Amino acid sequence: MVNQNLTATEIGFTHEDFAALLDKYDYHFSPGDVVPGTVFSIEPRGALIDIGAKTAAYIPIQEMSINRVDSPEEVLQSNETREFFILTDENEDGQLTLSIRRIEYMRAWERVRQLQAEDATVRSGVFATNRGGALVRIEGLRGFIPGSHISTRKPKEELVGEDLPLKFLEVDEERNRLVLSHRRALVERKMNRLEVGEVVIGTVRGIKPYGAFIDIGGVSGLLHISEISHEHIDTPHSVFNVNDEVKVMIIDLDAERGRISLSTKQLEPEPGDMIKNRDLVYDKAEEMAAKYREQLLAKQQGATAAPAALADVVAEEDIPPAAELDEDIPPAAELDEDIPPVAEIEEDIAAATETEEEIPAAIEE
């Protein structure tokens, strides 16, 4: 028969010893850790989770998902085991606060970084608009489309509920920013059907001191002032008006930057025809474009063949010093004097971060 009246001293194990033993085998949990846990009890606005600590941890309903949750049962089931993010240190009762939402956000950022690296096009519905643009959700993160990167004639307010193809402009977890472009996705799609040297018909949508923006099938191309005519032009306004229908040739497709460069200069039968006889330029456009493509092909073939040929005939001692080679080359500033600053050209092809305070955070705190 066991004597049930033994004292703590006789057993040799006090409350202090028991507490020390708990401390010895207790895990040390820190905010930011991801730990396994089992749902111990579901409550109306949260749940108690056993993660091996002295006290059951708590997860509030707002931390259960990246999406809106009305009831804990939508996410958790009793006795379910899964990973949890430790959100805060122990409170005065020794209880830790947990989150599933933070884990989902970490995985969402990882996914959008991967999509950006792959230069993927994604689709998402607009759920709201603001003064600067439109809001969408990508992998649960809130993304922002600047107004200059929305390529539609609809008012922004009418875009709510519309599904748009999008390209990534900025993925910055540290600054909590996810910025996307509808225009760039459309330009890329359009570019896949366009070729350098192709003649297209467009409409003048805007005129700037440095050139005209031409709408070609829903995307905008730049007809730079230097590509309007072989003769000098003071301003594009002297040649074009907004809403003019024009025939232009594509001279460059930059999918990475979402740009289409156009030319009418290359279509002139004689220098200055765009100023003197525009109808003649348009009549002869396909013929001149065919010559341009032939010259382009010959230049490409010549560039390929030249290195091999030169290697056989050019001796190293015949190559003058670098200083001699450079003496006829004007400074970069002289070459670029007619080309406006990039910032000027891009005011209609705005960077993602137009007005920083207008870009909402990707994670809504």
C-alpha cells in the first residue's frame, strides 16, 4: 500500500524543482519563428493552439488568412496540425500570439518575385480605384496600377470588376510595394504581332516638344521629332495635329521597356517629303519600307561577316592608338543634343513610382 501522505521533502521533488524541469524542456519561442502547432480549442473570434509552450498560444481571427475570414471554422479544424508564425512575445499571462496570415504573405511575396523574374503576364480583377490609379490583388497581395499604366479609354471608376492582363513593374517586399502595368502587358501582346520595318496606320493621340504619340491598335508608339523627316523640324506641332491619321513604320520594338519607336523619315522618297508632300510619303510607304528592310538585312549580314573577314586582314600593328581612333568622335553630349532627357520622354510612359504617397501598401495592416 502506497503511503499517500508523503511530503514534498520525503519525495525529494519540490514545486521549484518542477518549474526548473519545465524550463529545462521548454522551447524558447521568438517573434518571427514559424512553428508547428495543433488546434486545441476554437473560439468565436480566434483559436487556442498547442505549440509546446507552457500556455496555449492564441490566433485571432484577423490573423487566420490573407483573405477576409468571418468564422474561424473557415480556416481551422479541431486537432488540425499546421504551421504558425509567432507574431508577438508572451503577454502578461504567458501567452503567445500566432498568425497564419503572415506565412501566406511571405509565400505570396516569394511567388510574385518568381513571376517577376520570369517576366510573366498575370491577370487580376480591379477591386477599387483611387486618385492615382487602380487596385488589384496578386497572390493575395494588394497591387497598384498607376493611371499612366492603364491602357483603356474607360474612366478608371468603370474598371472595377474588370479582369486585366498585367506585367510587374516593381516588387519590393521591404517597402511593401507591388506595382503593375496594364499598358506594358498590352504592348507586349501587340509586339508579338508586330515587326521592325512594318508599316502601320495609327492616330495621333498626343504631341510633345520631342515627338508625337501614335495609337496603333490600342497601344502607343513614339514618333520622335528626329524621325519625322530628313529635314529639320522645329516642333511636331508644325507637322501633325491631335487625331490625325498617319502612316508610320516601326523601327524598334523594346518589349522589356514596353516601347514602340516609329518613323516617317524612313518612308520619305525624297528628304523633306513629310513637310512638302505627305500624301506621296503615304502612297510610297510600303515601297520605301521594303527598301528599309533590305538595307537592315544587309547591314545585319554584314555585321555578322565582318569580324571573320577582318580577323584575316587586320594586323595588330596597323591599329592606331585609342586616342587617334577617338579624335573624330564627338563627345556624347554633342551626339545627344537633339535628344530630350529620358525623364522628359517618359512623362507619358511614366515610371511605376509616379507619386510615392499615392501607392498603397501591398499588405494592408
